[in-house]
Amino acid sequence: MKWQGGRRGGGIEDRRGMGGGGAVAGGGIGALILAGVLYFVFGVDPQTTTQLAGQLGKLGDAGAQDGQRGTPEDEAGLFVDVIGTNINDVWSGFMDGYTPPTTVLYEQGTQTGCGYGQSAMGPFYCPADRQVYLDLSFWGDLQRLGGSGADFAKAYVIAHEFGHHVQALTGATDRVQRAQQTARTRAEGNRYSVALELQADCYAGAWAANASRVSNGEVVVTAADLEEGMKTAAAIGDDALQRRGGGAVSPESFTHGSSQERMQWLQRGYQSGDPRVCDTFANL
């Protein structure tokens, strides 16, 4: 994947090196690990895991954190800025009135509009403050889960989270929450969560297909790059994560979609380059 030299948007808030805003007390590392297991194995959303961690032990300092805003100088931070800027440029062409999210880089833990965010939860989007949260140590976790370490695998994860921002702007997130509140069973509610996640995967594919068009070739995604994304999508499917966690595969508990579904929708978005094909709710 080509990205060096791509446009910088400066839409990064860098909280790295600021500390975690207070460690989890009481529940301690047990709460942190449990939150991570819930996310990686069962796909429980970050807001739920932060609530659980709060029940297990009082969270640390609840004061607001403000990091340095702009473009980080290190390569890892620059990568996030260039990719995020390109994603925003693509969505500005797709969607009238698109407003970019802020991307927050942090280490270990940080305050968010959805509660206390922790690195064990993986990258996440908070609709309450419309910000994407990334602890870049996740790239190593992703490889340990069987995903790719290639640049596009990382870009796919970022684009997926930006996809959740698009869903907040379109109202899809609110519609899913309302549908889940009236669902008759947990399995029925989970199907809406799966549709939301698969749509974000499809949106990531649609972005990738248009990356070079908006950047005049400064950011380029190739078919070989897509294969690295497909490998990663397969590794973080609910069935793959449940097997890795040592449990039985339980489709009714899926919240993000199977490996096959995640690969299918990422590829569908890439092959069409059009987010309008990403209607994962059609058969619900």
C-alpha cells in the first residue's frame, strides 16, 4: 500500500504519553482483561465493557484529557493522519454535509464520551462524542489474533471505525439501538449489531476502491493489499475469535459477523466502490 506523501489533515488528538487518566481500581487488571475478552471473543461493544469495568471497580480520574492536536511527527501517528484524511476526502465525495470525526491516539486508557476507554477493547468509535479512539498497540494484537501486519490491514481497521462515524451521521446507529431495545430476544438484537458491523466493513472496502482517485495517486490500494485486509477480516470474525477463545461457535451470539461475512462485505464494497451497495439491513 502506498501512503507516504499523502495529504495530512491534522485531525488527530494525540494523548500518548499522558498516562491512562487513572488506572482501574478495585477490579484492577482483572477488569481490564475481562473487558478485553468480552470484546475480542464475544464482540461486546466498548460502551458495554466500560460499564462492566465500572461495576467491577471504580474507574480512575474522570477528568477530561486534552492532547496535542494536529499531525503527529512519528511515522505511526502520521500514518493514521494520512489514512484518516484520505478516508474523509472519499466520504466528502460520497456524502453531502459529511463532517470528519476527530481521531484520538492514546495509550492504555483514556476518557471518552462513552465512558473510560481501554486498549483491551481494541479500536472503537464513540457516537456520543463522535471520535475514533486508537491505541496503536492494537496492531500487534491484531497479528497475534491471526490478522495481517501489512499497512492496509491497519488502514482497513481505521476505515471500519470511520464507517461507524458515517452510520452516526446517517442515523443508522440510532435506528439499530432502537431496534435492539424492542427486540424480543438477545439473538434478534445481535443481528442488528452484525448488520451495523458488516456495513462498516463494506464502507471500508468502498473507501479503499476510491483512495487513489481522491489523492491523485498519493494513496494507493491494490488488489494485493485487499488480500491482506481479507486475511484480517477472517481473523476477527466472531466464529474465529470464539474458536480462538476455546469456546464453541455460537452464531446467535455473533455481534460482528462471521469470518466469511466480514470478508464478503469488505470485498463487495471494494469491488463496487459504491457505499450504496452496503445495505446489510435488507434481509432483517
